[in-house]
Amino acid sequence: MTIRITVAGATGWAGSALVQGIANAPDLELASAISRSHAGEMLGSAKIYATVDEALAAKPDVFVEYTKPDVAKSNIIAALRAGANVVVGTSGLSDEDYAEIDAVAKEVQRGVLAVGNFAITAVLAQKFAEMAARYIPHWELIDYASAGKKDAPSGTVRELANRLAKIGEAKLDVPLDEVQGVKETRGARMNGTQVHAVRLPGYVISFDAIFGMPDQKLIVRHESGTSAEPYVAGALLAIRKVDGIIGLQRGLDSVMEF
């Protein structure tokens, strides 16, 4: 059975690489695409539309959200109500956004797979960090991205902080309200984890999960390059697996076998 797909953000950095991956996959078909700057053009046999409603008229099985945080939630909800399962690659959505999306997905009996980072190395790094948190009570996260990235932290690190929260809160030997000096330099407390976001030229997307014990430390690091190619295989896996979900699941590893 061929899976019909609509990609929102199909001409962007990650979306364009995914579209090529779909074209190369015998079990996948691009039903429609969304890109305001290229509306009216064709991607193979699929038409590019300016709006979500126009693209959803193609009745895709799976809607892939690869746009921006300010429109992502409305796009996802529209796709769910149109009968599509959804794969989310856009970062910057809050826990409150995901709670609302989960409620709609359950209402319409569709699946949403939200993935902060489709790269297999990033998925493994998150998994390794979860393993470490079960044995090491002190940890902090450092999120690196390009100078122009507006959302902070990245979806990858938001997802990791959410995962670590299910294990416990990172210990602080000096509570934040007792910090002397500029308290903000200790980072933001997210779901029980201190998170620091660095935005500088030269970075794409990477993170460090740093764990500390007396006289020893462990650093789990993921680094990505400038190509979107590492994200394609994970996104295709998510597209093929999302039909087995009802409601929201977060993380590519939730549909992987370990």
C-alpha cells in the first residue's frame, strides 16, 4: 500500500531533502506540498499550494509539518481534522501546545509523532542520556544552534529535557534562589533540568548532555553538519510508523526497536 504524503515547508532546507527521499521510496507518494514562495509550481506530479487547506484537499494519509512554530500548531490541528496522521519536525512547540494537539488527535482517533530531531545519532544520544540519568543525579544541557535560530532551546533539547523529567530532576548543590550574582547565567530550569542555549554563527544543531559525579564526568554530545541528509531516513521511518499511533507520541525512538 502506498502512503500518500503532504509536506508543509516542502521547499525549505529540511523539507526539500525529505521530498527527494519520498520520491526515491517505492512505498511513498507525495500527494501535495505547501510553500507560499513556490505556490503553483510542481514537485514531480504533486502541486505546491500556498495554504494548508488547499493542500489537504489531496487527502493525504500523512501530513509532515516542517514550517515554523507560530503556524505549526494550527497546521497540525487542521491536518488531524482532515483525517491525516501527522509527523512533526518543526521545533519550538511548547508542552501546552502538545497537550492541545494530543487532545485533538485522540478526539479524531489519529496519530501524531513529534520528533525533535530525526537524525539517528541524535536519537541515540537522547537514549544514552536517559540511561545516564538513571545513575548520575547531576546533569545540565547545552543547546547549540546558528545565530539566526529564533526558538530557544531547540526542539531536540526540549524533547530531551522532557524525557529526563520522567526519570527525575537534576540535583543542584546550590539552589537557584541562593545563587550569588547574575542568576540567569545558571540557565533556565526546564522540567527539572538546567538548560543553556548558545546561538552563534558556525553552529547548525548540536547539544551536550553533561553528567557529573565526584572526580568524574560524562558528556554525551550530538553534532550535525550543514546537510539535511541525516534527517531523511528518520523522517521516512516516522512516516511509515505514525499510522500505528493514536494520540501524541514524542521521540523517534518510541517507534524504533532497541
